[in-house]
Amino acid sequence: MDKKLITSVKKGYKDLYKTDPLCVFSPGRINIIGEHTDYNNGYVLPAAIDKGIVLAIGKSDSNHSTITSIDMNDQMVLNFEELERIDANNWKNYIIGVIAEIFKKGKVVPNFNCVFAGNIPVGSGLSSSAALENSLAFGCNELFNLGFSKKELIYISQSAEHNYVGVNCGIMDQFASMFGEKDKALFLDCKYIKTETIPVNLNDYEIILINSNVKHALAESEYNNRYAVCQKIVNLLNKPSLREVSYEDLSSVRDKITESEYKKGLYILQENERVIDCKEALKNNDLLRVGELLFQSHEGQSKMYDISCKELDFLVNVAKQSDSVIGARMMGGGFGGCTINVVLKNESEHFKNEVSEAYKLELDNECSIYSVVLSEGTQLIK
Ligand code: GLA
């Protein structure tokens, strides 16, 4: 955890409210494999990371609540009588959403003051939004003894995203951010919310993330559009979700959907298989197989599910051509953000230079490179 970040959030709170707050850390996440499978009741393999949101929260005697984002240099005053979504992209919708969803569960949240900041690059696909939702839901639950389980809290966070942010996301991000474990990935069956923790021993390799530093404007509407395509197929087949759909089922409706919709359905079926394969490969320490699956996954995301972009394709191609990289793919919702790469440790510096130069030359833009440490999920900071 970033001590400086914790100190600055605590100080921010104390300067404003002169009392000691309760402090929560909620991490972002990576995803090794299993993209867009979560809202199809499929499998994913994410892990929480050491970057996230620090949120300080305390009770307030006034008739409203104030929430301060240090990073945005912005403050909101929240009146619980008026929990309406704000138009357009606004961090305040995450706050409004979480509080409104807690109220919908019949619990009363008294007024509070809160200050937060983070070290997850926004728009990088590392789920700063789930980290923010979870930190607030967890903080309110602790401060006011609301009695929610961690599992209930992640559904509150997810509903906030559905109903107040407007993204029909699955449960992966909130789950990984809440339940992450040190040095482990979480194999999650999104149909039953059943997990298996998978130790990640990378031996001579390491995971590095390369941020394309682009976030295409279409990302959210395209995300919802993919959700709609999957729903269309499921409805035609009269099945609860794509999890219950076989390759034969999908073929049986091929003439009722477009070729592009067919490919999207097929991608989900194949990606679910890759997640299971990847979990086994990790358990068997077969990193070359893990890498192969990552490259295949990217191919599907780019050519079938159509959620990549030229920047992400370029980064994965550079990785593919490098002898130091055994696997890479775009990560998260798509249309920008990061790629995840499995790279030989003692050659990673060389690869980082190579990829940065190539990116600059080809796309006239800087990429950012991060190492990640797999870490514990949402927790109180003592
Ligand atoms: C976003 C969503 C997740 C998941 C990924 C894609 O991060 O929030 O629920 O669907 O995209 O795998």
C-alpha cells in the first residue's frame, strides 16, 4: 500500500474536519484472462493489485454529507433526499449510486464526510471505478454498522454502476477488488459466484501492464452494445445466459443473427474454455501455455468480439514479435486502456524500451508501463 497516499488522504480529512476518520483501502484489479465473460455467467481470472483508492470517512452532525476527491480537486455536497444521477461522465455518480443502492436495501445511512484519492491511472482499465464503489460501500458499512456481508457490498457496488453510471457491467471488478488475495488470482465462476484461489508463480517471468494511454469515447456504449448482442442470442435460444449455450445451440440460430453477432457469441464460448485451460496451466506451472492462451484471447477480442483498437493491437503485436514475451492481450472492457504481458524478468527492461520506442514512432504517443503486485482486497487501514 502506498503510505504517502494514505498520509495525504488522512491529512486531507483532518484539515477539513479536525477529527480522525476511518480509513479504507480498496484496490484496482488486473485480469489474466476471461474478458466480457462475467456478464454472460462465465468464468474470469482476475487479481487485486497494490494500487487503488484510499478513502477516509467519518460521521457528520450536519444535514448533508460532503465528499471530496483530492485527485479531481472537487467536492460534492450530498443531500440524501435527492439521489439523482448526474448527466454525463462524472465521478459523483459512483458516490450517489452507492448511497442510493444502500437506501434501496432498506438501510439508513446517516450523514458523513469523506475524502478520497487514488493511484490507479483513470481510464487504464484497472477498475478505479470498482475500487471507489467498494471503498465507499465498505466504509459506510463499517462506520454505521450496516451489517452487509462483503458479498452484499459487491452487489451494491455493481448496482450503482448499472443504475447510476449506466454501464451494464458484470461482477468481476467489484469481486476482485473486494476479495483479492496476496500473490493469488481468483478463478471466479460468475454463475454461482464460486471462487478458487490460484497461486501465481511466475518463476523467471513477470507481469507487466502497458497502458496505451487512450480511452476511446465509444467504450461505454460499445460495452452495453456487446451486452445486448449476447442477450439477443440468449433470448433467441430461450436460455438463461450464454453459459448454458453450446456450440450446437449457437449454430442453430446462425441464420437468425448477423455474422458479426455469431462471431461475438462464439468468442464468449471459446473464452470461457480458455479461462479454464489457463487456470489449469497456472496450477501446473505451464507458463508457456498461459502465454499462448493470452495471445489467442487477444485474437478473439480483436477479430471476433471487436473490442480492441489499433493502439492495443499494435502493443500486442510488438509483444508477439519479441522473444522476451510469452503472452499478451488487451485487458478489461476494451477500446483503450492496458495490455497485460508475461515477460522474461531479465529481459523486461529491454522489452520496455523496445515497446515504448515503437509505440512512439508508430502512434506518436507515449505508453506507460507498470509492474503489478497481486494483493489483498478491500480492507480497513489500521
Ligand atoms: C469491465 C466491466 C467488467 C468486465 C470487463 C470485461 O471492466 O466492469 O464487469 O465485463 O469490463 O471483461
